[in-house]
Amino acid sequence: MAKHNNPRSNRELEAAYVMSELSNQPSATNGPSQNISAKLPPKKRKLQDEDRSSLEIKEKFDTIKTSDEDGDYPLHIACSQGNVQVVSTICDVLRKVPKGSDLLNALNKDKQTPIILATTLNEYETVRLLLKEGADCSLRDTKGRNVVHIAVKYKAIKCLELICDKKHNEDIWNVTDYEGLTPLHYAVLGGDSKIVDLLIKSKVRIDAPDGKSGLSALSYAVDRDQKGICSALVSNGADIHQQCFYGMTPIQIANNNGYRELASTLASQPIDGSIKKATGLNKQDAHFNP
């Protein structure tokens, strides 16, 4: 979301305005009074009630369908405030109008969806509600990040757990951002083993290379001497012999960085003949010699 001179104050005022507008009862300003309505035959009374309900929904929808100068709709604003009451009210309206999902997944000028904003702030209840309403987790912001990237980047673990519990297309776990990084790369860069474990239990391709150098998540972990994360990746099938675009394997990276213990641990894994031939690597090569 774009910056304002006093963003919190502005957002609170906008959220309060939206809530007051959505809370207005149109029956006080249009149509017969309740006493007159009660005297109508049941069939006509039902039609009148339906008309009143439709008008109320239309008026509420008119309140939430307009964006501000930053492209933020009231739902974006409510999500950025963690205002679950307003989010719930808006979702209730969107459920009753044609193509309401268009606003549920609306993009602001930074191409952020409401669920991306809520996840950025680790707003668990808001994210839970948006997922229940069918928020699209595959949409990406101006940096190519979907909501999984965002949850990992901001260590919104509770929100990530919610996303992991939902059935999603495999692509959301493995798509790269515009820097060529998958959510698993983000997790390794963040050094959070719990997030790495969560992603491993989902549908991540554990050996997916980044888009710029062909480095796997294991190669990133090795380069940072993250022994615990390396162990988790290897025990879940990460390929210790996978080469990056420059022909380097995780073992060679450990060796070059002087990580004696890590290189030795990786070297204890089986090495098949094709890898030896391709890399010229033998077990003894993995032990660092200062």
C-alpha cells in the first residue's frame, strides 16, 4: 500500500467510515413503515421484503466497490487494519452480488490482494476468514510474490499454517518471484527451520532451482552453514549432488566455504557413478583441507 502522511490515522478513519456506511439501515429512508408492511398480504409482504433486502445489498455494495488513489478498496483497508468485523461485513455483501469474488481478490496499485495485506501483518483471523470465502492464493504482487512468499518472508507462521491446511494448486508452492526465488528459498534465506518444515510437508519441489543461478534450497542452506535446515532438506529427499548453473554441488559449496563438518556430513551420502563422472567429485574431495 502506498504511504500516506499519517497512514494509521487515515486508515482508521476510512475503516470507521466504511463500517458506519455498512451499518446504516435503508429501511428508515425508503419504502413503507414496518406497520404498513405488516398489513400487506403475505405474498406482497414477501416481495416487499425482498426488494428492501436487494436495495440494502446494492447500497452496501456501492460503498465498497470504489477504490482510493492507491487502488485500495475498503476490503484492503479493513485487512490492513486487522478489522475482522468490517472484513466479515464486506464478505457478507460480496457473497450476495454477482462477481463478488472480483473484489475479494482485487489488486491495488502494488498488485496486493486483501489476503496478501492481511498475511503481511500476520492477521490470523482475517486470513482465516478470507480463505473461507475463497480468496485466491495464486495472485502475485509487483515483485512476483504470492501469499505463500509473503507468509514466509514476514514469518507469519500461523497464517502459513492456515494456507498449508487448504487444498491448493501445486503451483503456489513452487512459483518463483521476479528474482527467481520460490517460497522454500525464502524460508532458507530467513533461516527459520519451522517454516522450512511446514513447506516440506506441503507440495514444494524440494530441489527446485532458483531462476538466476540454478541453486536449490539445499545449496542456499549449505552456503549459510545451516546444519539443521540442511539435515531437514536432505532427510526429505533433497539432492546433495544437484548442480547449479555453474556446475557446483552442495558438497562443493560446503568445501569451498570451509564448512568441514557440513561437508563431511553431506559426503557421507551415497554418490552414484554418473555424478562422479559429471563433477569429478569423490568422497574425499568433500573434506575441507585448509
